[in-house]
Amino acid sequence: MHKVKEVSLADTARLFDYLQCGVFGAKFKLKGFEYAWTIRAREWKPGERVLDVGAGYSALPSYLADTFGCEVWAVDDFGMSAQQDFWKRARDPHKFVEQTQQVKYILERLGDPDESSLPLEYFDVICSSSALEHVPDQAIQSVWRHMDLLLKPGGEMLHAIDLKFQGDRGFSYLLLAGILDLFYRWFPSKWKSRYARATPRCYVYMIADILGFDKVPSMHGMNSIEMVLDPEILIEPPETTYNRIIKDNAIDIRYHRTAALLLHLIKAS
Ligand SMILES: C[S@@+](CC[C@H](N)C(=O)[O-])C[C@H]1O[C@@H](n2cnc3c(N)ncnc32)[C@H](O)[C@@H]1O
């Protein structure tokens, strides 16, 4: 069972506050919001054991280790076990890991506790930024179960998950997303994984099924139709889409607007 501390979408007002206060990582893009949100979400203490899931080359793990004296681990195989060279980003992950001594990197994919070297019930905090949306549908449930096993009783989860605005794909998709928002909770389990990333509400309902929540969060203003109408929701800037086209050769990108779902949960003691 998990207590729900926060379920929200990243918004411009908080980003402006993070920028004005000079919070580490704050920038005009979703990741910039997510790093600052993670840092601000709780009081970090020396010696706390932290796991960043899908950390890639992020500077957040080093920052948490250097600034707060946390024992920081990061789990990411940089796509190597799934032959997805894309995630190496034309760099050498082994070299990066060697140079980042203050963080303990585990070059694995989460999802199978039997195949993993990560210690169970070890971490005080498990966090991720712009990572969990890349987990394929069939692995979402096992990745969340694995994270739950790694977290200590009383430990915290802080996840920022980037999800698309279905309205960008046209009115019929928006309508379908609205229907999913209303009826997803009653879907059979195998459909739940398939549609989990369709909307923020669907994602939250799926996590609630897997972990168990103390209460169903209200998610006010978070349905797909309200999202389209809310100018406060922070979206990825066009520059990020452009970079993906140029650097990642993602020439088929059509839909640019992405929002960040923020989840802060506390595992029952
Ligand atoms: C967008 S990238 C890196 C995001 C990173 N957190 C940052 O802030 O730059 C997403 C990463 O998630 C990793 N990933 C995907 N599925 C994973 C899994 N099951 N376990 C661990 N990492 C995973 C990928 O290898 C990739 O490096």
C-alpha cells in the first residue's frame, strides 16, 4: 500500500518559481522542470539511499550525491541489453560510468527481480525523470512491481513521466482519450497495460492497481479534454522536438505536445 503525497502535471507557475530560486537543473523544458521538482519535493538527508531509474547521462544523480551526501545508485543499461544503440546517444556509457565515481551505476534493465543485482527493500527513495514512458507496454507492470520490491517500507517514489496530449492527433483521438479517462478503471488487466500511457489518468489508475493507494487521487483538471484547455500545463518546447529530428533522426515525429505527470508516493511502513 502507498500513500499518495502528490499526483499532478508540471505547470509553468512552479517552473518560474524554480528558475527564480535557481534550483538545480531548472530550464524551459520538461526535464528542467522534473529535476527541480524532484529536488524540491522532499528534504534530502545525508546517507539516504537513492535509486535513479533510467538515469542515462543525467546530472541529477551526481547532484544528489554531491549536494546532500546521499548514497546514489542509478540503474540503466543505456539500451545495451536490448540492442537499442539509440540510448547510448553516440557516447560510451562505460567511460561515463567510470568518470562518475560518486554514483553507483548498475547497467541493467529493471523489471525482473530474479535477474537483477539490485538489493531488495534497500532504497529510501526511488526516482525517475523522463524514463518510465520508454518502458514498453508489456513491461510496465513488472517494472513498477520491481521498483516496489526495491523500496524500503516508509520509502518514497518520485517519478516524472512524459505523456502526450492525445488532442494533437485529432478530435477522434481526443474523444477516445476522454472515454479512456472515464472507463479505464474497469478495463481488464491486459488492456490496462496497453492503454496506460494514453493519458495521465490511465497511468495513475494502473499504478494504483499495482501498488495499492490509500486513496484515489482526485486528479482534478487532469483529464485529456481539460489538458487541452489548460494554458498552465507545461509542455515540451518545439526546440526539443527539433533536436529529436536532427540528433535522433526521429523524422516521423508529428505530435509535439507532451506533458509531465508527477507522482510522489510513500510506501506504508
Ligand atoms: C530519455 S532517457 C534518459 C532520461 C534521464 N533520466 C535524463 O534525465 O536524461 C530514458 C532512459 O531510460 C532507460 N530505460 C528504459 N527502460 C528501462 C528499464 N526497464 N530499466 C532501466 N532503464 C530503462 C533507457 O535506457 C534510457 O537511457
